[in-house]
Amino acid sequence: MLEKVEELNLEKVIEDFEALTKDAERVQRETLRRILEDNASAEYLQNLGLNGRTDPESFKAHVPLITHKGLEPYMTRIINGDASSILTGKPITTVSLSSGTTQGKPKYLPWNDELCETAVQMNQTSFAFRNREFPIKNGKALSFIYGSKQFETKGGLMAGTSTTNLFRHERYKSAMKKLQLQCCSPEEVIFGPDFHQSLYCHLLCGLIFREQVQLVSSTFAHSIVHAFRTFEQVWQELCTDIREGVLSSTVTVPSIRTAMSKLLKPNPELANLIEKKCMGLNNWYGLIPEIFPNTKYIHGIMTGSMEPYVSKLRHYAGDLPLLTTDYGASEGCLAANVNPKLPPELTTYAVLPHLGYFEFIPPSESEQCNGGSAFPCVDPQPVGLTEVKVGEEYEFVTTNPAGLYRYRLGDVVKVMGFYNSTPQLKFVRRSSLLLTINIDKNTEKDLQLAVEAAGKLVAEEKMEIVDYTSHVDSSTEPGHYVIFWEINGEASEELLSECCNCLDKSFVDAGYVSSRKTNCIGPLELRVLRRGTFQKILDHFIGLGAAASQCKTPRSVAPSHSKVLQILSENVVRSYLSTAFN
Ligand code: AMP
């Protein structure tokens, strides 16, 4: 039974969104004013001489653009317990730890109630649009979500990933209850200390409530794919638990066992039914609708670095729609998916102009100051939210209510159009270059396209790439690109050599091609990994404090990231050198 809570008025949420986006420029000015007034006493702003001015022009003239590196000294003081108003008027008492998987190491960021509110607003907005197209009422969600460890910093502040801070926050919990959508799994499973045990129990809870499940979700698509890959391995064990009403002895956490014992009762009919369904599936195609017949859609971030998992997700989803979630970060929530009917490949995100003050750096300027150009760095001149141009790409800059002012997020987005007067963005990539040795410039997206091209050769042999990453190997002269792959089958030497050549040829950037032709960059190397290697990498990040549902596979591993490189090199089973330019 669902607890009686006041239902959210979804039409009102949509009306509010319409009003906010019709007047995005004014809303932006007001949002900036609110942020600057609330935090006027913060040391950071005081030192910049704003003297109470809150208009965008003065703000831009006095406040510099900043990256996480520039923020670090302030965060260090906060973490170490300096309780003065450093970044915000009301001192920060909670910090969040970004997953760190994109940049190598977790970053500390300020977190507060106001930032929590941005997440509530964004979730409610996209839910209202989603529910209009795909109504869900009094259903259950099979959500593969995991709270990470929360811990106290040296100075006594609470620290956890932003999703963990969010899931534990009372405001967020009560707002989610208003959506009338209950998670299948008890809190003990979500916040369990062992990711593998939590995942197993999420699956078990889903099966117990299979008829009520109306939604299958996670923060990132990767976690949903990972969950069903695990299902393929453990479904018989899950059925045994259901048949006997006894939880597998592999789940050892007492709080999880106690919580699960309240749900798990012997149910041989259900076990038999699930077994029959699993055995009837062809290569697990359509697994989700077959096992959870009332599911309306699959929901999670499916754009950006999650795109490589979409085809596998489609395989599990059969005919069910895939709906990508919203666009946000540990640095705050940014934009909502208000066109839920569009497939992930076409999804855009509408910026919510009241969540922060947003600016956009044109790409040529952004690149110059990212070390991507030989020209000296001139200060980039960002444009405002309503000044961006359709068809152009920009780097996102955010000012949020938790003490980030003109913070460069490191994401590149493309303006696809406008919803009223707010831009609708497509997520393009992280702004940093992944692979560069000489005059070559290859981004996360270029790598993805190369892997997709070679992945087609693998798919012809009925296998697939489970996951991938890359590395620049400068220990050889000349340096060369290394691509690491995990595949789910025994590919022939011939096929893998062909894939290696295909990868090398698929980096079409002129700098790479000419450097390869002149041997300024050596032959690309494909290193094939033992099955389960990416699981080890995920476990490594979880061990550092990341939440499993917030983890993203690093698409490039820097030499400084020695532990991940070590895991990779210890698990290489075969390697190939390209002959594409011989
Ligand atoms: P984190 O640093 O762990 O909070 O992750 C935030 C980052 O995830 C963002 O800066 C983006 O690079 C990425 N991200 C978040 N939402 C999306 C989305 N909807 N599509 C693509 N990438 C996203």
C-alpha cells in the first residue's frame, strides 16, 4: 500500500515551466540577483568587489571564470572545517564527491539545500512531461540506484556523491513520494554497503513485484545494462530464492537480510513462471517486457558517454520506449527532457532558467583556454542563455546557489532549438581532448565513433563490445593510441586484427591521419581484456567512494591514474598493432 501523500499537480508544473521559459532572460537576471543577494556576505564574492551589485554586466566584469582547479583551495578549507562564509552566505555543511570517472579522481564540490531544490524542480518538470505521454499511477519502479558511503571529512562535514546526498535528503524524499511512484527495493538495499549484494536484491525485489513494476530505471543507462547482464548470470539463483522463500547466502549484510526477509515468501509458482520465461527468450531479447509485463518505459541518462550502451538496452527492452533522463551534474541541475517521445539519439534538454545563472563559451575560445590550441589563452567571452545560436556548440558555464560562480563545467553542448525562449541542448561531449599526441585532436565522441565502426565487425560475428577505454602510450617512440576492449565472446585473431585496423582508420581527424602517415604517431594498438575487467574498474571507483549508479567508465586513462592502468594491464589477454598505414 502506498502511504497517503498529496499528489503533485503535474499540469501546474507544466504551466510554471511554460511561464519560466517564456521569459528566460528576466528569469536569469532574477536568479542571478537571488544567488548574489543570498551569498553577498561570502568571502569569495566580497573579495571581488561587487559591492552589492547583482546585474549580469557587473557580475561578468568582476567575477572571473573558474575551473575546478581554481575552486580547490576554497574546497580544501571547507573540507578541513573552516566554518566561515567562504563560498556561500550560509556556510556549507555537506560536500559532494563527483564520480571522478571522467577526470580520473573524485572532485569535492559544495552541496546545500538550495542545490537539492534544483534537483527536485528538474525531476518534477521532466516527470510532468513524461507522465503526460506515458502515464504511470500507483506503480512501482525497479530502480537500480545505490547510495554510496557517506563519510565525515577531516573538518567534520558530511560527504557523499551528489546522488547519495540527494536520495538521503528529506525534501527530495518527500517530493519523490508526491510522484506516487514507489521503489521496489527497501532503503536497506539502496543504501547497502556492498554494491553486488544490493544489485542482487534489486533484481529479486523486481521479480517479487513483477506485476506492479511500471518503470525500470537508473541514473545512467550503464547501470541498467549492467543489472540485466548480471540477471543473465544469476536468474537461476534468484528463482531458487523465490521458490524457497530464503535469500541466497551470498547476501551477507544483516540489514539487507532483515529487510528482504519481510518481502521474500516461498512462491514456487512465481519461480516456475520466471524460469519458463527466461528459458523461452532468444538471447535475452525483450527480457524486460517479458519478465516485467506492465513496464511502460525504461528511464536513465542515455546520451553522451552513455550512448554506447543504448543498443544493448534496446535489446533488453524489446519494443519498450527508452526515455533519457535529464542533464545535471554534481555542480547542479541544468536542463530537463521535455520531449520524452524522442529516442535517445534525438533527445534535447531544455535549460531550466531558474536553477542557476548560465553562460556559454563559444568553442573556438573554449578550446584555446583548454590547452587545445597553440595560441596564447585569451579570456573567453561567454554569451548568455538567451543569446546562444542554433546549430552552434558551446562549453557550459554555471553559477549555482551552492557557491559556484562562473564555473566551467567542462561539457560541450549544441543548441538544437529553443523551447519558448530557453535553449534546447544536445549533449555533445566532455570538452577536454581524450587522445592527443602530436597535432591530432580526438574527443570522447571521436573515440566512440571509431569503436562503433569496429563494433560492427564484431556484431557480424554475433558478439558485442561490453565496454571500452583508451590511453595514450608515450613510452614508445613515437607515441601511439591504445584502445582497450572487453568483448563477450571468443573472437578470431583475424577478426581482431581487422578491428584494430578499422579503429586506426576510423579516427578521421586530419591531424591524426597526417601524423600516422608520417609516422609521427605509431600504429594504434588494440588490447583485448579478460571478461570482468570493467567490473573491477567499477569496484575500484566504488571503493573510492563513488556510487555505482553515478559511475561512468573513463573513456581515457591518464598515466597519473595508475591504479586503473594497472587493472587494465593486468587483464590484457591479447593485443594487436594496426597495419592500416603500412
Ligand atoms: P558527475 O560529475 O558525476 O556529477 O557527472 C556529471 C557529468 O555527467 C556532467 O557534467 C556530464 O558530463 C555528464 N552528464 C550528466 N547528465 C548527462 C546527460 N543527460 N547526457 C550526457 N551526459 C550527462
